[in-house]
Amino acid sequence: MSVVNDPALHEYPLDDRINFDRFHRENPHVFSTFKQRAFAMRATGRLKYGARTIIENMRWDYDIATTGDVFLINDDYVPMYARLFLHRNPKMLQPIPFFELRRVRSRGRMSDEERERRGL
């Protein structure tokens, strides 16, 4: 299922969403594992945790268990996974968002939202 038009990612420029969507569709195990680990961490009683820590832990586990290939994921996708996860799991927003989300910075490109605001 495409995430290009998912409301959770509306702040990102279209080309970033397209690239993320391609990775997401080709690697469904990444989001599945990310979700499992986020829920497992929440089950310990923590109200907040780092999405980047989850991804780095996934990299570690994969690299330890395999030879040759390394677990490759663009670091820019980590906050996209966090947003997608929170959007699809609203209970993880209570009493506070499980992941801290910062303003999207698009490295000189305007998001669709910014283009609309500026009337472009």
C-alpha cells in the first residue's frame, strides 16, 4: 500500500515521499519490525522512546545475524517511520506522543504544505 499521500507525511516534499514509498513497499519487514519494537518498548512502561534508537538496534541485530549485506536504510526515513507509526497507532499519542517529532526540514525544497501556504 502506497504511503505517498498518507496524511502523516504531508509535510515532506513529494520526491522524498516517493523515495520513502518505494523503500517502504520493497521492505515491508522494516516497518513491521519497527512497530513490534515500539510496542514492546511501550509495554515496559516507557511513555517516550527514540525512533532512531529502534532503527539502530535493528541495524545491529541484522548485521550481527548476517554476513555480507548490511542493513541499509536512509537516515531520513527514520522520522517518516515515526510519523507513520504514530498516525496509524493513535493510542501511542497518549498521554504524550511516544516519539518526539520535530519540524520537517526539506533541505531547500518546499513541502506541499508550504507551497500551498505561499500560493505556488
